[in-house]
Amino acid sequence: MAIDRRRAVIEAATQSFASFGYKATTMDHVARLANVGKGTIYTFFKNKEELFGEIISHLILEMKAVADECIDSEGTFFENVHRTLYRILEFRKEHQLTIKLVQEEREIGTPEVQEMMRKLDSAIISYISTYLEKAIAKGEIRKCDPEITAFVMLRLYISLIFDWERTRQPLEKEEIAQLFELYLLKGLSK
């Protein structure tokens, strides 16, 4: 019974954060959506920040599961990293909660949202870093700092997927793959 109420609180809060953002979500609203008393929420979470953190932790697990699905043991390093990054960012672009959080971060700059978005990015960078370390150990790529390289890869993808299409026609998945390969794997030198 307690597990069901806890789950109802998390689902209601996720719905509220996705619809109204972090700043506009109140514990009263979450309680109404979950059909529980406000005090019930506080038996599971000490405050809104802790509840938000729990939701973001679940979101990170979802993103990792999506990324794991993209890995093909027969695929090349480049193919796997491209599919994984593209799918993670596609997930972020389609997921209602992340859409609202990106909007709130950009328009309002809510500190709690900024912190959680950094947490999301750190989780992605950590995931890609681990993959890079394995590729280095297998000799698939040359030695590099996995964390810096993962950061650059993520930022390149974010720029090509999100930033580019703010003022221009969106790039196709294949175009992004070609640009990624050109800039990160082949380089611009002849």
C-alpha cells in the first residue's frame, strides 16, 4: 500500500513538473494529483527538491536503458557511439519532462533545474566516458581523456541537434553522423 502511494506521488509529481515546470509545481498540487494528503508526500520525501531528485534519478536510469539498447556488439565504435548519443538526445528531445526542464532552465534559470540538468549531462558524459575507456582498452581508438572527449561529443551532438535547428533546417540523422565522423574521427586536415 505504501509503495503504491509512493509511486502515485512520483507519477503525479512527474506529471506536474512536465506540465508546469519545477518552479510552478507545489506539493499541494502533487498531493491533489496523487489523491493523497500532503503529509503523505512528506512521509516519503522531506521536500520538493528530494522528490525532484528522485524523479531525475529515474529519468537517468531510463536514458541509460535507452542507450544500452543502441549498443550493437557487432557494430563499430563510431556506429555505436553515434547511435547512442543520437538516441539519448532524441529521448531528451521527445520526453515531456526534459522538454519542460530545458525550457525552464533557459527562460527562468531556476537553480534547482540548472543543477538537475547538470546532473543529466554528467550522467550522459559518464556513460559515454565508460564506453570510450572500453574502446581505448580494445585499441579501437587512440588514447584520450575519456571525460573530456565524452563532453566534446555530447556538446557537438547538442549543437547539431538542438542549437542548429533553432535558426536553420534540422539536419538528418545521417548528416549528423557524417559531421560527427568528419570532426571527431577523421579531422579536417588532408
